[in-house]
Amino acid sequence: MLKTLTHKELKSRALARADVKLEYDRLEEEFKFLDAFLKARSAAGLTQAEVAERIGTTQSAVARLERGSGKHSPSISTLRKYARAIGCRVELRLVKDGTSRKSA
């Protein structure tokens, strides 16, 4: 009989693979960004449908934005609309990356 894994166990097993860990680390910044959106919407007490109504789109479009798996990245304008709908604002900034190499 197969043992059912918890999310934590499955994640731990997957991240033990070097290829999975490399991709997970590459996407960490995006995951954090999307998590911030989900937490802010939850804190605002709004559903995806309510956010969609406020910004003039569909619930499925909001779900795609929050999932981050669309074929293209949302525009800054779209992110601002979403943020305003949940009582927030988007703050975009560049942070020096210590791992980047300087160009010649």
C-alpha cells in the first residue's frame, strides 16, 4: 500500500533532487511576490471574484495572475490595478544582487 505524503514531505523529497532545487531557487523571488499578493488579498477580506469586479476583469484572470503561470507576465499597470483593488500599492525597486557579474 502506498503511503500518502503530506505537502511538506513531498516538497522535501522533491527539493532533495538537484535539478528541482535549482529551479525552485530560481523561482523563489516570483513565489515570494505572488505570496505577498495572496496574503494582501486575504487580509483585505476579498475573493478573487470581488477583486476581478473592482478591476474590470474576470475571476479566472485574477486566478491566473495570482498563480503566476500565465504565458506572459502581467503589466505594471495590471499589478497596480490589482493592488488598488485590495487597498495597497505596488512598490517597485531595484536591489543590488551580490551574485551578478559586472559587464565589461
